[in-house]
Amino acid sequence: MDHDSATNPAAMTPPDGPDSKVTSDPSAVRVLPDVAVAQAATRGRLYRVCMRGISTPILLDLPDGVQRCAASVDVLVSLDDAAARGIHMSRLYLLLERLSTEAVSPQVLGTLLGELVASQQGLSSAASITLRFDLLLRRPALVSDLSGWKAYPCRIEATSQNGVTRLVQHLELAYSSTCPMSAALARQANREAFEHQFGTHGTVAAEAVAEWLEQERGLAATPHAQRSRAELELVWQPGVTMLPFTAIVDRVEAALATPVQTAVKRVDEQAFARLNAANLMFCEDAVRRIAFVLADWPDLADFEVRVAHLESLHAHDAVAVARRSDISQS
């Protein structure tokens, strides 16, 4: 509930009281009712009061320049005054304008959180902001000169409680995973097909084998692969000065080695197939790869990594989770 009579002259009550007549003089102050200034009928402090899903543009400071993107924002404050009926919501909304004029950073978010609390004039001691948006990065093809845009869903949660700020960054990445067990079974099936074709003894001409391998019957089985998803939850140290959006993506994708591609030619698709063969991964393998490259990241206080392999063999997913505390004890 919004009661901005303290800052909005149009909502102020004139000296004659709330029942003063409204004149036809266009220059006269029109009195509007403000029931929110009354005390709450049922008293009690509230942990959070919020506006959810506010649409606003935000700016991201990336290595190749400032990126403007659409975001959905949740803004929350505590209601500490048990007798107050509601908070000043419109003040919170107007303060979000900062996000469309200054690039998102720990400093900007910290300043905004302080302004949110101050805007409530003693009603609140805590504030939170959640930003949801897609980080768009241009990614090059593996071999050819092509490139394309890839979206990485992001969420930033910034919270201030009694002047202490906590910053958590969520990031989602897609990659390909080829099952090691399926690959082993495929290799065995291919060996059996080879032995059936050429026998188990004697000399076989290399040219005949090469010709056979290039035919459909030369491939008896293929390992199953699936599009997979990694979800990162990164808790940053209070003194962090920047959020390394691109650097995190680059390092995690390098560790996995098989990020999904954008624009490709056949030469790129072949290179991708080779990368999958060289990086066979169970979900346990993938989550460890990511966790180990995050374990020594500066200013990272804690993290949790969840991976899901969206199985092509089964109707369910294979999932693994790693936390910083687990890796540090290994």
C-alpha cells in the first residue's frame, strides 16, 4: 500500500482539514484521500513487502562494451513498524530508474539498497532486489569464421540487512554430454561388426577398412548424448567490486569443453563431434569440472553447482550437485 503524502503535495491535507471544499480554481490544490496513513487494524511487523515482476531495462558492463537488456525486477523491503498499514511502494518503483542509467555492479546495487531503505522513512531496515535477465554473448564457431548469439539466463539477488549487503549471482549454461557407458557399449558393438565383416584373423587392407567405415553399415552403434544444463549459484564476498559475467562463462565452458554452439558449418559440427568423443561425461564428471575451476576464484565466498543431463536414454534426468565445502575437503 502506498502513502506518499509526506512527499506529494497533491496528497497533502490543507489546514482546514480533510473535508475542505474543492474549488473550481484550477490553481487550487486538489485533496485526494490517503487511507494508507492510518494505523493498521491488525498490528504486526512484516518480514517483506514487495513488488514483483517489474519490467525495466538494465545496463551490463561487459568486456566488449555496455549491453542494454530487458530485465524483470523484484524489489522488497521489510515493514518494521507494527502499527504502519503499508509501505511507500511508488518510491521503490521510481528508485529502480538507477538500473537503466548505471551499469549493474556491486556498488550500484549497494547504493540502491540503501536508497530503498531510506525511502521508507523509518518503516524499513532491510531491502532486497532480484534481477532476472538474459546475458547475450556472441560466441565463435569452433573452426569456421561464423559466430552467433547465445543467451545465458541470469539472476542477481542483492540483500541489505542493517547495512550489511549480500550478493548472490545465478547463471545457467547449456552444454552437450556424451555418456561414457554408452560410448563403451557402442565401441564394443562396432568391434563386433568389424569382426563380422573382416574376420578375426588374417591381414585386412587399410583401404577396404576405410571404405567400410565410411558407409552406414560401418557404424553399428553410436553413444547417446544429450543437451545438458549447469546452474551456478555464486555467493560473492562483501567487498567484491565487479561481477565477472563473461569470465565465468568462458572458464566454465572451457572446463566442460562441449558448450552448445550457435552458427555452424559442417566442419564445425565435425569438430563438435570430436570434442564430445574426447570429453565423455557422466553428470558427476561435469559437476566436478565446474566446481574445481570455481574453487580458487577470487572474491567468491561460496558456491553451489547443479548439473542436469536431460537423458536421451531414460525418461528422467541425471542430476549432480557440488558445493564449495565438498570440493575443499577433497
